[in-house]
Amino acid sequence: RGNASPAKCTRQEQRWRSDHGIVDARERFMQAYGRLRDDLVGNDSCELTDEARRWLAQMIDYNVPGGKLNRGLSVIDSYLLLKQGSEVTEDDFFLACVLGWCVEWFQACALLLDDIMDDSHTRRDQICWYRRPEVGLRGINDGIILKCHILIMIKKYFREKPYFLDLLEIWSEIALQTSLGQMLDLIGTHTGADDLAKYSIEGYRRIVKYKTAYYSFYLPVANALLLSGAKLQDFSDLKDILIEMGIYFQIQDDYLDCFADPNTIGKALGHADNNQIEVLHKNYGKKDSSSVSEVKRTYAALDLKDIFSEFECRCYNHLVTSIEAQKDCAAREILKSFLKKIHQRKK
Ligand code: FPP
Ligand code: MG
């Protein structure tokens, strides 16, 4: 089904689907988690010792299921919308859960490794995995294992499907895009005060597009599209809008970090005068509390709050217009459900 054949959804169907989706999907999604984790831990292809299996189970439990699960659940939501009220069997629902958990596994891997690179202390209200005394840099290997698990799950459940190759392609493409986005971020953000001039809005957009938008917004929907039998090339508009939303989401994220995120520098520089740039120059990128508060004070003086509200409004209106222009009903509903979750979010 491409944009050329708009299908009508009745209001009743949508309500049923979203009620069903909210109440039931999360519980069924969690049940699928237990099954997938046990399969991976029990997998006997590698002669694992009992001690190794305990490590693996603990590592997965610690890193994978503790987030908001928005990305994983959005595979299921999008899939149900694409099915347009036609029957979804238990087996199909489970397959949507598998792909949803693959996205959560991907996110767990990315965050585990990112925390090591960023020298972070906490993640999802707990100590970062690598900061646990028994883990340390062994955590790098755990990140690699999580990444390998995705392929194991996809091969196990989708090998015989006609879209198997498309799945492999989209996963490897987005893994590369995310890693390159992370590389752009690492190169661009942590190079010291002398490189302050290198920050720009275009550079910032490029970083967040690749390191966040593809895997957080497009990947769940691309998986739902393939599962529903669609061809990804028929939904290029949907992809573009999701990427735009992903960029908007990450800008919110950096803003919500109370201007503490280094990426805010790009936005701040566009509005700062020479004195303010000088202050940023001296204090930016340093971890001590006085430098941090100097940077925050400058951000506050730049009225970033007003600038942000104005940006949010403009961005929202542009997204609404683009969504309304979509001919495909399911595509519109998917986009609306994403937008609803992120618009003016406070956390
Ligand atoms: C968090 O950013 C990090 C990411 C969104 C992506 C990190 C990507 C990698 C480590 C590459 C992973 C590759 C694969 C194949 C999974 P942040 O540091 O701005 O956010 P934070 O404040 O939540 O740490
Ligand atoms: Mg980080």
C-alpha cells in the first residue's frame, strides 16, 4: 500500500485500536521479553557455563527493559495502525514484539557504550552498567553481545519471510548511521575550547539526525512497515517526516537537560554577543561546577527559553502541515501518534 491508495480509517476503529494498544500491548510486550531473554541465555550454541549464563541474564535485565519502552512499543502501535483493523493473530503480534524488542536491544547497546564514552555515572535512575565494580571495561564486550543478539532474534523468527533481506538491510544501514552520528558527535563536541567556532546549527542537525532520529523514529516504523508487507520505498515521505520529528525530539532533549548538554552551544552561539562568546569560550566543556554555572548563566541571559518556545511552535506547525498532506491514512495516524507523544513533553 503506497501513498497512491489512501485508505479510510473510521474513528471507531482507531479508538478501539489505541485502547487495545495502550491497555494490552505493554503487558504482552513484557511477556515477550521474558521469552526472548530466556531463549538468548539458554542458547546452547556456545557451550556457556552456568556462571556465564547468570552474567548474561543479569546483563540483559540490567540494560534492556528499564527504559520507557517508547521505541519498542511504537513498532507494535505502528503495525496495528498499518493493519487497518484487519485481524492480527497471536503469532503476528508476537513478531511485532520481537522487532520492538530488537529496537530496545539496539538502544540498550547504544546507551551502554555511550555511557562509557561519555564517562557518565547514571542511566535510567541506576548506576551505569560499566561503573559496577565487577563490570568496568568488560562492559564494552557486553555492548557487542547485545548488538549480536539482534541478528540472532531476526534470524530465528524472520529467516523464512519474504522481507528477511529488507530487514537485514535496514538494520545494518541504521546501525552504521547511528555509529557515524555518534562519531560526528564525539569529534565535534569534545574537541576543547578552541573549536568553539566549529559549532553550527547545520552541524548539530547532522549529528542528531544520524545518532538519534534514524534509530528512534524511523527504525520502529520501518520494521512495522516490513512486517505488514509494505515496501519501504513506497513510504519515503513518512520517513522524511519521522526524521524531522526525531531532530525536533533531540533538540527538546538537549533543552530539557537544562542547557547542560554540550550540543546547546551551537544554538547559543547564534544569539550570543562577543562578551558572551568569550565567557562560553573560557568555561565551555569543563566539568567543574563554576564553569558549568558560568555557561548556564550565559545561556539564561540569551533567553533561550523564549527562542525555544518559538522554535517548538514553528516546528510543530510545520509537522502538522506535512502530516495532513499525507494521503495514506495509516501513515497519517502513525505520524500523529508519534507527534502526540513528543509535543511539549516535559521529560
Ligand atoms: C546518547 O546520546 C547516544 C546515542 C543516542 C547514540 C550512541 C551510539 C552509539 C554508541 C553507537 C551504537 C551503535 C550501535 C550499532 C548500537 P547522548 O550522550 O547525547 O545522550 P545521553 O545524555 O542520554 O547520554
Ligand atoms: Mg551520553
